[in-house]
Amino acid sequence: MADLRTPLSRVKGLGSAREGTSHFWHQRLTSLLLIPLVLWIGFTVAALPADHATLVSWVRQPLVTVGMVLLVAAVFYHAKLGLQVVIEDYISSHARRTLVLLISNLLCLLFGIVGVIAVLKISFGA
Amino acid sequence: MSNNNRPLSPHLQIYRLPLTALLSITHRITGVLLSLGCLLLVWVLVAAAQGAEAYDSLMAHLSAWYGQIFILGFLFGLYLHFCNGVRHLFWDAGYGFELETVDLTAKIAIALAVILTLATWLVAGAA
């Protein structure tokens, strides 16, 4: 009898970690999100005078605050996914790989949180 | 051995990598380096959140020669990863697999990265 499951349902949740293609997909989604964010934030920051007061008043604009939080979150999620692939490719010892992955993931999470909190602190008044 | 002429995987020490392969490994290297560089960007945000004093002392380092070299390197790495990343997105969507196209887009990506780096640098210099 023919398989009643759709091809989509068959690939969903495959792989040793049962997460299917979500790693691949999230890497692409974050990169798409980062295209406008990097260009916008990068060129605007470059055009700003480098003093503290200018930066603070710029970050405090609501749209910029949202953009900066989004940028920091997307950058570190993208970095987490990318570093994971590199680590999985080059470290073959299972124990060492797990340890390095844990450290890498933790650092990305930590610096993402620190970055977001710093943006919010600037935005809501430091 | 009957099958001595089968192709071997490239010997990295004696095989000259084609441009696309060079960009591929550069994409990884820049990705890892940019992850490290972003730690410094978070540091800038933290310093800015702490106040003018902390921010100014960090800025003094960033405007010194080694800070400028870091920023220039970060920008070029960022834009190279950025442009080559867009190239990857086109591949993911199923476009641009012809050898000539692959070679052309590699050159375009590098040229665009140089242009974007210089543009950002000039905008910052004019500010």
C-alpha cells in the first residue's frame, strides 16, 4: 500500500536530534533578516559623529532601539548556528565536540543577552 | 588495481583552489572571526550603556591605529561574508550553479565587498 504520509511530513523531524531542516532554515531566515539590518545600522552608525551623546540619542529613537535589539539577537543566533556547523565539522571526538558546542552556544546566548540589555539600558536611560 | 585513474579528492597542499573554493573556506573563516568581532561590538554597547566615561576610553582605543585596523578588518570581513552569503542564498533558491556564473558571482562578491568597505569607511571619515 502506498504511503499516506506526505513528503513534507516524512522529512519533518528527521536527523539524530529530530529537528529536521530547522537548523538550515533558521540560518537562512536570520541571514535574510540581517541583510537590511546590517546595511541600515552599519551605514547609519558610520555616518554618526563618534561621541557618546550622539550615539545615545540615536539609539533612543524607538525604531532604532527595535532595530538594534533585532540586530543583536539575529547576529548571535546566526553566529550560534554557524559556529555549530564549523565545530561539528572539525571536532570528531564526541566528548570534546559536545563540550565545545556547549561553550559556544552558551557564549552566544550570554553575549546576545548582554547586548540586548545594553541596548535597552541606553534606550530607557542610563 | 584496475581503477588507478579514478579522481582523487583534492590534495590541499598541491592543489590550487579555484576561486569558489577559496571563497567557501573564507566564508567559514570570516564567519568565525566575525563572531569573535561581535563580542567587541557588544563591548561598545555595554560601554555606551555605562556612560560617557567608559565609552570615551573605549573609543580612544578604537580610534588608535590598532583600533582602526580592527574596524577596517571587521568591515571587510563583514561585507565579504555578507556578499558571499547573498550568493549562497541564490544557490539555496536554485540559481547560479553554472561554472561561469559561479566564477562571475565570486568576483562580483569580492568587488562589492571592497566597494562597501570603502563606502562605509568614507562615510565614517566624513562624519
